[in-house]
Amino acid sequence: MRLRKKIYVPVILILLLAGGSWYYYHSTSQTIKPGESKTQSDSPDRYYKVKRGEMIIGIRQGGFVNSLRKHKLAFEPHIATKLLWVIDENEEVKAGDVLAKFESDALEETIENLKIEIDNLEKEISIGQEELKILESTHRSALRVAADKVTDADSAFRKYQRFERRKERDALELAVSNAQTSYNDALENYRSKKDEIQAQSASNAEAVAKAEEALNNLARKRDDAENTLKTAELNLRIFKRFTHPNKMTALTNAQEQSSLEQEKAKIKAASEFQQKSKSISNLRVRLRRQRERLKQHEEYVDQMQFISPVEGVVIYGDPDRRWGNPEIRLGMDVRRRQVLLTIPDMSKLIVEFDLPEQFRSQVKLNDRVVVRPESLTNVSVNGKLMEISQLPINQIHWDSNSPKIYKSKVSLNRHDPRMVSGMSVQLEVITEVLKNVLYVPVEAVYEDAGKFIVYKRSFGKPVRKEVKIGKANDSYVEIVEGLTEGDVVYLYRPFQKSQSDG
């Protein structure tokens, strides 16, 4: 009986060895195809045991930490100046500390010049007001003279029209009437004397001579009376045709001229008054502006140095400036509204990153984000996607062919004092969480002829295994079919095509 047991034991061992050899040959004949050869040794750290659990699907991008609120100190005065002194960068400061000082000699000189100009303007306005009073008095006098001339011209016109014209005309008509009477009398006397002489006897020569002499005297009187009548009639005609119309025209012209002169005086008075008033008004405007400038420049005096509004750490320039910041150095020219110093609020940090256009449809606001600083190992902070810009822009601003990106921001759920503004981080936007799934590292899955395969470890040897994959992230691939939990897969390809078949 004991002998039979001794015989059975070696037989069983031989059968087990034979079975193992057969299985080894069978497995290698299934996994190694013609033209394939072993290239790598089986190393324990090159395997992965298939797990079932939670798999995170997300998008990984690089970004940087920024403060949600920053106290940016910019030079506000609208003057040219230079930087005289500035605190060292990354220096911790308290509220009220002096951070920078600027050259103020030109400002003080400007203030002094403005005060002198204001004093001169005030004197010019005072003189102008006195000149305006004198001008008003002069204008009143000139307007009274012009009004008197108008009154005199009107009085002369009415006086002539109502009295003098009639008086002159009556006098001329009376002269004509008197001349006519005298002429008639002289003519009658002449005719009577002539008839009387003709009736007398011509025997007495001396009497005839005296009669003829008397007749000649009467003839001369008649002629004189006739001439006087003609002169009176002529004077009357001249008065009616020339003297009276010319006088009326002259008086009318005098009226119009006096009225015109009065209007000119009014216009001149108004114009000179307006010019002087405008001049004073302009002086007052200049005075008001210079006073405003003086007040503004006096306010600039307090702005010729930067005072820290809060406690924090000082950094140079504007961290949000797209194209970088100019070098901050002593003696530099300072532009208005140029941000020289920034004190970020470290209590409220965000992460900014560029979201590639191809991933825009995969994320949405409030998606969970995991942030890991590049300089701090084993540190991660959760957050959420708080902002995605409405429109994409070119990654390289001046290159229209560069990829499109969406400027995005992430809010952090907690404050880690080790994280500071400007720190580079890696972030993962979690778009989906797969529950209770099988997954393997991406380096364990290969594509061959349109199929996905893994190399499964079986009895210490690799076995080619076709699998069906699902979703993936940057590190792992979901296995839908082909593997079970606990399977071990190779993280490298144990067989490669021979060069002769390549």
C-alpha cells in the first residue's frame, strides 16, 4: 500500500508538469503572432490591476492665480513728473505706509504762477468794471445829445411847416400884391398924364417940355413898378418851385439824419457796452478756470506720493496688463493714470485660464474645478467655474490664425495661505463623474486595425485581449467590455512587430 503511494506521487507531479507545459505552449501560440517578438522584461511596476470605482471626466488646462480684488495705485495728477522713490517689490506694508514719492518742484512752481495770474485777473476785472461804469455814463450823455438833435430837427420841421413857410409865402404874396398895386397906380398915373398932355395946347413950348418931363418920370415909375412886380412874382415862383421844396427836403433830411445819428449812437453804445461786458465776462471765466486749476493742483500736492490703502504685499506694475508692464525704476517719467504699484487682496483669490474653443461645448458655469499649484506638491483646492467670456479671441492677439480661446475664471471654495497671486497652477474642470466603472491607464490601451486591445497578464504571461472602451480623460480609459475587476494589464506593449515585417 505504501509502495503504491510512492508510485502515484511522481506520476501526479509528471502530469502536472505536462499540463503546465501544454498550457504554456497553448497560451503562447494564441498570444504571439507571426512576426512578433518579446522586447521588454516583465517588471512589477509596469503592471496595473484593473479597478472598479469612480472615474472623473474633465479638461485639464494651465492657469494662474489672481486676486479678485486688487488695489491698483496709479498716478492721477495731469502733470509731468518723475519717480523719486519707491518701496521694494514684494515688501509687506500696512495701511497708511508711504509707498512712492514723485518730483513736485514743477507742481509748486505751477501753483505759484496760478496764484499770480489769479491776482492779476482780479485786478483786471476790477479795472474793467470801473471802465464799464465810465462807458455807461459816456453813452448816456451821447444818447441825450443825439435825442436832443432829433427833437430839434423835429421842432424845426414842424416850425417851418406850420409857421415859417406860411409867413414867407404870405410875405411874397403880399409883395406881389403891393407891387401889382404900385404898378397899376403908376400905369394909371402915366396914362392920365399922357392924356392930359395930349389935351393941352402945344403953343407953350415950356409947358410942353415940363409935361413931357413929368410923363417921362411917370413912365420910369411905371417901369420900376413893373420890374418890382416881376421881381415879386419871380420871388414867389422861386419860393414855390425851389425854396420851399428844398427847405422841406433839408428839414426832412435833418430829421432822418438826426434819427440815424441817434440809432448809431444807440448801436455804438450797445456794442461798446457788450464788448466791455464780454471782456469782463471772459476775464471772469478765466478767473474761474484758473481758480479751479489752482484748487486741482493744490489737491495734486497730496497725490505726489502713494499711501497704502490696505495691508498687504506690494508688487510692481499692473498684473492684469495684457502686454506686460514697463520697468519701474527711479527717475522714470510717469504718465497720468499709469498703474505703478498693486496690492492684491490675498483673502479672495481666483484662477484665470484660457479655455480652448474646442472644449467650450463641454463645460458650463458652476462646473467643479480642482486646482493644483505647480510649486506646491500635495496641495489641491476645489472651486467652480464662475465666468466664461461671451466671445472668443485669438490666443495670439496680433495673429488672426492663432487658436481661439475663451477667457475664463474659477472661484475657490477655500483660502489656502500658501497660494498667492501670480502663482502658476494646473486645473481640471470636471465635466462628468462616472460611478462604479472599470478603468485602466491610457498607456495600457492600444489601437490595432480599428480595434482596441490590452495585454492581460495570465499565468505570468501577456495575453492579447480585445476590449471595448467608453469615455476617457487624460489619464484613464473606461473599459466597457473585455476585462473584469482584478485583472492585471501591462502598461507597455510586450510584443512589437519585427523590423522585417515593418
